[in-house]
Amino acid sequence: MMVNKAMKKRSEVLGQSASAPRVTKAAAVLLAAALSVPVFLLLTLADWLLF
């Protein structure tokens, strides 16, 4: 099963049709920050040690 199909599929919760999950802007910002900070530190450390 492809991820996009699973994300678009509606599900039933207690007899009610629940909307498909969506990534919010806040979640996208948090994910970007969580990935960029360690990468920045790793590259800075590599630059400091090697050059």
C-alpha cells in the first residue's frame, strides 16, 4: 500500500467518519527545526575539525 493512499483514506471512529490526517504548518516547522539544528552542528563540527 502506498503512503498517499493510506493518508487519504477516511476512517470510522465510534461510528463517525473521521477526516484524513494532515500535516500542519506548525508540525512542518518543528520537523524542519528538528532536522536542521543537528545537521548544522554536525557540519560546523566537521568544518572545525577538518579545515
